[in-house]
Amino acid sequence: MTVHLDARAERERTAREFRPGQPLPNFSYSGDEDALWSDVFATLRGMHERRSCTQYRLAAQRVGLPAGRVPQLSEVSFQLRNLTGFELAPVMGSLPGRLFYPPLAHGILRSTPALRPVSEQLFSPDPDVIHELVGHAVMLADPEFAQMYRWFGRATKRAESDEAMAAIARVFWYTMEVGAVIDDGRPRACGAAILSSVSEMESFVDAELRPFRIEDVVATDIDDSVCQPAIFAPIRSPR
């Protein structure tokens, strides 16, 4: 699958021109891109039934992502606004923490409309629309998870040093990105990076489970280019 350069440039231009308060724009996707979404989504949905936490599965039912096409950020944002007050705002590529985290305090998730290449359909080291919607957006449909995102946003707005920002980012990574909870006596995935990656969902069952202690989390480096070899899990589900 090849994304035409004109299509990518148009997405970048549209995302760059978006301003808060404006209606969310729609983005065009090719038939090949819809097929890629459909294949990855179908595989992940089956894996979620076996390996994701109950709160995530219930939230996925509320959002109701379409199976046969790439959803628009605008339609998912509308759903989230009605469910938890969160909204999506388009941006291309990854953002530095100082730009990504603070809007969470106000119920805004900066999300890319880009779609991973077919060569990375099982694992994408970069954020894409599958990561944003299957991962973050579904989690944001759960009130407790949504409140946790807001807390992270508020914490970064109060951070007074790069070291404090780095510590918050690591806690976010090992909870909202590659997090796990003990649900019904078993470790279950609840992090967006795991839930949106077929390879991460496969490797989750063999990952080393470590007790969730803040001092250990903050001392652990982040490597988002590989499937996570170790996962921190609290002793129970947040519910």
C-alpha cells in the first residue's frame, strides 16, 4: 500500500491549519487504507476479547468504531464529547511532551490522522490513527481513564523542571500507553500502545510483570521502538 504524496500533504496542510474552536475537518482515505484499518482492527478486536481489561472492552462498545473503514476524528470526537467531555484535535506526527500533555487537562487529545504503512501494520513505532482511536480514544470513553488523562495534563502544567516532565512522561507511558491491570485475577492490557498493536498484544502474555511502584517506574527508561519486555501492573483494577 502506498499513500500518494499529495494525500499526505493534504492531511498535513489540513491538520496544520486547524485552530481550536473550529469544526473538525474530515480526512480522505483510500480503499487500500480502509482495507488496512479493517484487517488490523479485526485482528485486534479478537485479541481484546481475550487480553484487554473489562473497562476497555465496555468503552469500546460505547464508542463503536467502524470495522470496515478508517473512522474520522470528527465522528469519534463527537462520541467522546457526549461520553466523557473529551475532544480530539488533529496534528501530524508526534508532539513533544510540553505540547501533548497540557491540553489533556482541558479534555483535548492531540491526534494524528495519518495511517501506518502496511509494512508496519502489526507494530508501528510512530503514532497513527489506529493508535489514536483504537488505543487512546476508546480509553477516553471510560470516565475513570478519562479522568486519569486529565490528571496527567494538570501535573505537566505544574511541572517546573525537565526532570519533573520526564518523570510524569514515564508514569504516563507505563500506565496509559503500556499499562496493565489485574482484572478477574489475570493481567489485562489497558495501555493505548499495547491495545493498538497486534505485536504488542501478542508479546503482552510473555512480558515480565513488575509490581507498580512509582520509584521503579520513574527509574525505567522508555523504548517505544520495540515491544515492551516488562509491564508494570497494580495489584487490582482501578475500578
